[in-house]
Amino acid sequence: MNPWLVLLVAGLFEVVWALSLAASDGLSKPVPTAVTVVALLVSMVLLARAVQDLPIGTAYAVWTGIGAVGAAVGGVVLFEEPATALRGLFIAVVVVGIVGLELTA
């Protein structure tokens, strides 16, 4: 399987666990807590698989970038975090970094 696709899916599961962690209210709500644990495990397993074929520095940076962008956007959509132009600009900078790392790997 394509390691970049595996890494993308790992990053999406990172978004899931980060957002479910926020929804778990300090791990006090059972369903979001369970989602957090499962998504974290899946994310790590897929990251481990991806780094068998990709450089760790690149893969880890892309994985955390996907998670950071997804969590930031999810925070705005799901948790009413502020959606400012400046915040959008910095999220775009992270996306540019992710794409740049993929192109130079």
C-alpha cells in the first residue's frame, strides 16, 4: 500500500483522537474516551507502518501537521473556537509546510 496514503489516514485518525479528547471532558465521558483511545492506537499503528517506507522526520512532521490543521479546523467547527483571518493564515502556512515536505521527501 502507498505509504503516503497510510500516513494520510494516520493523520486523519490523529484528528479524530484529538477532537474526541476535547469532547471527553478530561477523559470523564466514556464514549469520547473510548474513541480517543482507539483512534490514538490506530493512528500510531498506521504511522509506524508508514515510517517503514518514509523518512521519520518527514513522516512525523506531516502526521503532526495533518493533526494540527484538522484539530484547528475541527475546533472551529465543533467547539466554537475563534475563526479569525490570522488563524486561517497560520493554518495555511502549516498546510504549505506539509505539502513542501511531501514534495521533497
